[in-house]
Amino acid sequence: MNRLDVAPDVPAPAVTPDVMFALLGAAHALEDRIEAHLASVGLSMSKLGVLTQLVEAGRPLALSELAARLSCVRSNMTQLVDRLEGDGLVRRVDDPNDRRSVLAMVTDLGEERQGKGARELANVRDAFVESLPAGDREAFSRILAALQ
């Protein structure tokens, strides 16, 4: 007997989604949405992260400090700052306290772009929160906290 021959009154077996992979899929979809919104202002999550650190610090930062703040290796930070510098969003300046060190400083254009990126990120966040039924938001937050 094949699947089509099953009597209509016999319930189909329950399909239990793999919650872990469903969560990963949802996270990737949300990340894609964020990246698309940031791309509309010429940024990526990585670039916005560096610009935000520089804007919030209110001073130039060593690349090693940026790497530590963003939990990435210094070589990746060097490449990222290269791209930001190429976009005119950051410039390198000499460290007045250590001639061997170079600092990253956000430019006026970088500050402007960081503001636009932060607004885009807020728009995605707000849309995401609104997509959750009000009664489920608190439960969802508790579930996510339990996973960490």
C-alpha cells in the first residue's frame, strides 16, 4: 500500500521540525535582511560595526583595539579598515603616543554613513519585533536568553 492508499481517517504522522535548524535558518534570513538594508546605504554589518565603535569612542582607535572590541583577528580588521578607507569613511592617523602604531579615525562621511546605517538597522529591528505577536515577544526573549 502506498501513501495514496491510506484511509482518510488515519492521521498523518506528526512532523516535528528540527528547531535548531529552523532557528539557524531564521537567523540567516534576518542577517540577509539586515545586510540588504545596510547595502542600500553602502555598508555591511562589519563596516557598520567598525564605524559605530569609532563614533561611540569619540576618538581614533588602534586597529588592535577595534579588533578586540569586535572580537575579530587583527588581520581581518586591517582588511576591513582598508576597505573603509577606500570608501572615504575612515582614515589612518599616526598614534601620537606610539610611533609604531596607527589609529583609525572616522571621517565626516563615515559619521554620516554610520548614522544612516544605524537607522536602517533600527528599521529592520522594529519590523522584526512588530512581526512577532505581542504575546510571544517576551517568551521569545526568554527562549533566546536560555540558549546563550
